[in-house]
Amino acid sequence: MENLKLYNQIESLPQELKQEVKDFVQFLLEKSKKREKNPQNEPTAGLAKGSIS
């Protein structure tokens, strides 16, 4: 979606919905940071401990 179109859509929202959009964007940014720190495709040490004999 074009940035200007998205901005205009957000601007047309009532104030309480703008706050929800802001909160959701913050949530997505934090979720993205967590994925960068621990990508799922990297092995986790000790994950199979006790399951192999």
C-alpha cells in the first residue's frame, strides 16, 4: 500500500482508533525485534536433551 494512502486513512480515523493503530505498530515492531534476536531456523542448544539415548 502506498505510504501516503495509508497515512490519509489513518488520519481519517477517530482519535481512539489512531491510538489503537499506534499500539499495534509498537507491537509489530517489538515482535520484529524478537524475531531478529532469535530466528527460528537457528538450532537451540539443549533442545533435544534427554530425548536421545
